[in-house]
Amino acid sequence: MVNLENMLDEELDITPILTDGQKQLNETNMPPTIPILPFRGNVLFPFVSIPIAAGRDKSIKLIEDAFRKKLLIGVVAQRSNANEPQEKDMYNVGCIVQVKNILTINDGNRVVFVDSIERFMLTKIVSDDPYWTGEYTVYPDNARQLPKNHSALTESIRDNYIKLIQMMGYTNGGNMINVRDIKDPYQLVNYVASLFDLPVSDKQKLLEMNDFTKRATKILSYLIKEVKLQEVKQQIQNKVFSDMDKQQRDYLLTQQLKTIQEELGGSPSEKAVEELKSKAKHKKWTKEVSDIFKKELHKLESMHNASPEYSVQLNYLSFMVELPWNEYSSDNFDLNKAKEVLDTDHYGLEKVKERIIEYLAVLKLKGDMKSPIICLVGPPGVGKTSLGKSIAAAIGRKYVRIALGGLSDESEIRGHRRTYIGAMPGRILTSINKAKTSNPVFVLDEIDKITGMTINGDPSSAMLEVLDPEQNTAFHDNFLDIDYDLSKVMFIATANTLSSIHPALLDRMEIIDISGYIEEEKLQIAKRHLIRKQLKEHGLKKKQITINDSVLKVLINEYTRESGVRELERTITKLIRYRAVQIAKEEKYNTTIAINELQKILGLPRAAHELQLESDTVGVVTGLAWTAVGGEILFVEASLSKGKGSINLTGNLGEVMKESATLAYQYLKANSESLGIKQDFEQYNLHIHVPEGATPKDGPSAGVTIFTAILSIFTNRKVKRNVAMTGEITLRGKVLPVGGIKEKILAAKRSKITEIILSEQNKKDIEDIPALYLEGLKFHYIKTIQEIPAIAMTK
């Protein structure tokens, strides 16, 4: 609505009025000049009348003369808002109108009602006194010529305008009624153009368009754009109203809940804060940590307890106060007692026990030192993991363990950043928190099974900070975001092999090799630990079953094939379950398990180890190999057949082992005279086979074995059945050292081998092995493969 009282010297538009659409100009009676009324802020269209407010003296004079003398006047839009417009300030195209009525309002201003008849073009202003007068030409509007598709366009304009009016809330306005009632498409287009709130320049362009389709299409595009704008506005308003309603509702419910909680004794959030403050009073943390806690607690108090961040912040502070900051358990410095505990739980493993006693001795003397970081390496089942628990008991510390096998996410070690909902600390600090002490014995089980770089980071690199004594004094967990001292933690890592451990990680640990057990050690472990443990677990008494040494030896040699004792323990368990069934059924039984009962209870022997050959044989040599489950013996077989000097290798051999065979064969060819070979190599095909073809075999340690087998078949000399060998060879005939010597010796003893050929450089490895392992064995140390025939072959 326009307030007429405010129309002073501005020409303001109010609601347009339709005029007679059939009214035509009689151009023959038109004068050569016409009075001009400049119109500010709007554009007049043919057959649409807009009440015009006039405040300028010239404008008032003009409309009064036109009304009195019934003159036609020209109305043109102003380009600017100048009070005294010049010719350049007026558009050229306007409308010829007839003044119908004048309304005088306060302060002498006028409102004039006109009928818009036809367009005209102003060619020149000829006078501005007493008002503007100009030369002109009638400019008929060709938009009156309607195209065939005018119905679709006009109806779209009508529908969109009505929709816009309704969206703006003017459902009862006269404008909407007029638009619905207008039948003439030309009048409809001009009427909507007059009503539409557009810049004067855009409205003037519409007036100057001579094509109905162009004018109507442009108006429709403006309407559609405005409709979409109103839709977006409504969506925003609806969302704002909805959010305000929700906020008011939440506020009301929160206040009600607060009142109820006060009646019941306080809110949970306030209780949580008080509990955190109470726990914090007893913490032994530094001033820096205390300041961070207070800052984070203040942040928690300012949060709404229904926000997602509240739970993350509360979990963070709860974890922070639960950590054992600078809290340590007292170590047991009775070295004899510690040794006794270790011996009670584990048989053998002297190197590990010796290292723990050394650590306790230094700690007792010095009073404070960084804990060692030990890595126990050996085959499965030798007691690496359980040794950690025994060490904790021996020195009086808490015990925690995490399994690292298959770990592929770095955040499992370092924790998640608190920017995520559901963020958690890493497993290192979680385990420290579980132990409630900052110096537990911490077992990192299967450290060789950690995966390398993945999309979730590199866990093995994250472990570098944990296991580096120079860095772990300030271990940084992403969740805690405060440095934590791990230097007093005794880390014990376990692994089956060193080959898959990151070199930098390996460099930070003290490696202790735990080899497999020999028959005597397994026998003692079974008698001292395994039988007692299983009797207790199955509820049997010692007098109800006896398993003597002869039965245990059969179990060790014929029913198990391992370096450790896990399979042996399962086999003993089966014997005890068999006896438990007899007791439960109240059957008669002999207390002692006899050897002839084993096949009935356990079935046929299924893990018998390879034994030495039954007799000295040509072309078959016993070799020694290392596997993940301990040492084994293997046989290398060679045979000759008429041919053209080719060599064929079978038995699922790896590339390195194939190269060893090629080296041995080439050396024989080059040194055939000194080795006593008379056959022509080019007349025979050589076939080398290593039995158990389904098992992959690789490595350089079978070099001497393959050489001996080829030499034996070409010289037709037998190889001694009680001799086994291992060693890498070179093209010059040198014998190089190999690894896994202790495991290979155990395999030789199991197979009743009495003589072993090794590289001279492996002598130091033999000297490091306890005498118990070497009983009944004779060692031959060689420098070159030329020495083998005299030791391993018959004459």
C-alpha cells in the first residue's frame, strides 16, 4: 500500500488500473508537439493506468492544463532521479495518455489518474517552459499481433503471477483478481509488467520490445526467477522457525529435567565433574598436566550435556584421571627368589633368565634405570609369551599383553584424534591404564606379524617411538595429546622370525634367540609342567594316572613334530581325557599308561620324524634344514641316465636352491679329475630330487648336500648313512656358514645322526650351544668342498 501523504515531489506508483484496450488514436488530428511528463521510478505501459503523484511545479501545471483543456500528454520514464531532468535524462519511448482526474492532497501535491492509449517516440524537446514540450512520432506496438502459442505463454504468466502473489501472502488483493479476469493476452502481459517490481531500465526494455513472444517470455522468466526466490525464502524461514521451535522445546525440557534432577539430588553432569575433580586431587602428575586438566575440565563445564562433543570430552578427562601418572610398583630385588620363580615356571631358557637377573641386579645397585626392551625370537610353542608372565611374577610387577598379529592401523598404537566422535586412546596407553602402574611388564606378542604401510598408516613405524629408550620418555598418544613416560615399562616382544621385522625396529630391541627343545628338555617340561597342569585342569589326582618316561619319549618322537611343546601338551591332554572317561564310567584300569595302549588312544603315529637311512647309499645324502617349526633333516637324491648332459631339478625347489645345484654341478665339471670323476658329463643327464615335493624348499644351506649327492652318483661311491651336512658353497669350492645351527642339531639328534659336517666359520655357533645339546654328536669343520669325500663317503 502507498501512503499518499508521503508523496511530496516524487512520482510514485500505486496499484495499476486497466483501461479500454480498444481505444485508438486518430493520428490525423494529432498536434505536431505534445506536453511531456517525466515519470520517476516506474514505466507506463499501453492500456494500463498508474496513478501518478506530482510534486514539481512544472508537472502540476502540465496536468492541470491537460485536464482543463482535455489535452493528450506524453509520459516518459526518467533515466535518473534528477528534480530538473534534461532531454538526456529521459527515455525516448513512452506512452500517450489522457488525464481523467486529479486529486489534491496536503501541501498542494497532486495525484493524477490517466488512461494510457498508445506508445510514442520522443524525437526532441522543444521547450521546458511552462513545462516540457517535445516533438514526437506515434510508435504503434506490434506486440498486439499475437502468435499461435500466445495461450500457453499468457496462461503460464497468469499462473506464475497468481502463485507468486499467494506465496507473498496477498491472497485477497485486487491484483490477483484482475489478473484472473483479464482476457486480452496483450493487456495481461502489460498489466503484469506494470505490477512487477523491476528496475526502470529493465521495464523500459520490455516497453520497447515490439514482439509479443519476446516480451511475454522475458516477463515469464522474471516471474519464474522470483517464484524460485520466494520458495528458497520460505524454506529458510520454515527451517528457522523449526529450529527456533526445537530450541525452545529443548530449553523447556532441559529446565524441567534440571528441576527434577535437583529434586533427586543433582544432575549427572555435575556429579561427573565433581567426581573428576575428586580423582584429580590424588594424581601425581606434573604442573603442566594439571593445568591442561583444569583447562579441559572448564571446557567440559561450559558444554551442553546433550551435545556430541560432551561425551568425547568426558571420556577424555575420565581417561586422563584414570591413567597411573608417575605411579610405580615396587620391584622384587631378591635375586635368588626371582631366579627360583623363573625356574619353576620354565625349564631351560637360561639366556633369558640370565638377562632378567642382570637387569634386577643393576636396578638394585643403581636404584633407577631404563627398562630393557627385549625381543624373544623362536619357533611356536617354546614359551615366549608365557615367559613374559613369569618375568612379571619374578620381579613383582603387573603384567599386560597385546597381540600385534595382523595389526594394520597406526591409530591402534597411537590412538585417534579427538576431532572424531567415538575417538579412543591407543592400545599402549589403554593397557597401561589397565595395569594401573607405569612400570608393568608389557608383552608385545607376534611383533613380526605387524603389517607395513597401509591406507591407515604404518603401525611398525609407530612402534619405533614406543620401543626407543631415547624417545619413549615422552610417548605421544593422539587421543591423550600429552606426552607420557614409558621408559620404566619393561617391553618384551615376541617373534617367530626376524626377517619380517622393520630394520629400524629391530635395531631398538635386544634380540634373544630361543631355539627349540631337544628330547631331554621336552621330557623334563612334560614331567614338571605339562602333566601337572592338565591333571589340575581335568580334576584328576596324580595317583589316578601315571605316564612314565618311555611313554613320553614315544609321544615326543612319534606323535609330535615341533620345536616347542604345544602339540605334546595336546597329546598328553588326550591321554588324561581318556583316563577321565574310564574313571567317570567306573571301569577298571591300570594306573600306568602302557606304550601298547597309545595306538588305541591316539591312533597311528602321525608325526614320525625322518630317521637316518637304513644303509649307506649311492646318490642319496642327508642334509639339515631350518623351518619355522624348528629343524628338520632332508634327503637329496641324484640319478644319472644316458643323454646329452642336461640337469633336471624337482621337489618344489626355490630359486636360491636351484642356483646351489647349478654351482655344485659346474664345480664338478671344472674339477672332475681331482675328484676322481671318469664319466663324460655330456653323455649323461643328471636328475636331482628332494622328497616331499608338496613342501616348498629354498635357501643356500643345501649347497654341500647337493654337491655330495652329485659327486656320489658320478663316482659311484656310497655316502655314510650316519652323516648329515649343511653349508653354502661358492663357485671356487669354498664352504660358507649358515644359520639355524641349534635347530639343525636338534633335528640331527632326533634322527639318530652321529656326525655333522659344517663350515669352519660355524664353529663359534657350536661353542655357544650348551653341552647337553651336543652329546653323542661329532662335528667336522671344513673350509672347502674338496674335504667332504674323505669324511662323508666310503672308500
